Amino acid sequence: MKTLTIPSFQTKRLIIRGVKLEDAISYEKHFAHYEVIQHLSSLVPWPYPVGGVYEFLEDFILPQQGLDRWMWVICEKEFPEEVIGAIELWRDGKPENRGFWLGKPYWGKGYMTEAVEPIIDHAFTDLGFERLIFTNAVGNQRSRRIKEKTGARFLEIRPAKFVNPDYKEHEVWELSKADWFARTS
């Protein structure tokens, strides 16, 4: 399987790099927990199958990596091979163009906001996006806060299905290229 290389980014505390099949075990270690997965689309299986990340990467992510889908893993600089989260970007929004997750031990440290900023910049600067649509489950305040901190504009609430059946709607947000560069200039 041939995959395209995507750029890596470093922030003050993090390394954000393209996912590799070898990341599957580390990825699954922090991902396969209900506290993390409950906020995701109902398309994500629960209970999460052992080895499911390997299959997901091999069958869905890596064949499209760098074409119309991009996935980065997030690692702390001190532990560059330990995957603590991931960010996925895709061209065709349904409705969103980005998804992410972060392992529970890393919540509340500002890591996800730090990690999404270079990805947003890359999407607008290098990938030609004119706007990005984001969503989050109504009630997922951490995800909502990341959108607010990065300058996204709230659009509406729509019905949606999540792993956690108590979530019945998602918020839809938009960030335009012009608004992003006005904010970061």
C-alpha cells in the first residue's frame, strides 16, 4: 500500500505527525475508552474491538492518506512514539471536515487547542480549504471550547447520533480562511 507523506508539526509541547500502521497499539491504548469514544459518531463501534485501530488505519485511513483524507497523531515531545490523540481532516464534509480525540489523562492541559492550530493553518495555506466545518456533541464542552478558542463561528444545532445515546444533537461551527488569517495575523 502506497501512502503519501504528510507534513509533521512541532509545537511547544507536542509533535503532530502522520499516522503509521505501527502506531496502532499505542493509539488504541488511549483511544479505546468509553470516556473518549462516547463523544464520537455512532459509526465508531462500542465496545471498541481489540485490534480495531489497526484495521481502521489499514483499511480506511492509509489508503487515502494525503489524497482527500489526512490523519495526524499527537505525541508529547518527551515521548515521541506514544500516541496520546489524533486529528483527522477530510475534504468531503458530512458535514464536518475535522475530527479529533485525546486520551483522558491529557484532558484539560490545552493540548488539543495547541495541536489543531498548525492543522488548521495547513488546511488553509497548503491544502486549499476556503472554510472548515466542525461539529461537536451538544454537551461536549471541551470540544466546544476548542472551536471557540480557534475562532470558529457557531452556525446551528442539528440531529446527530453518537456512541453515547444520550447525545442526540451536534453543534455545527464554521471557520473561514479569511477569519483564520485575520485572527492569526
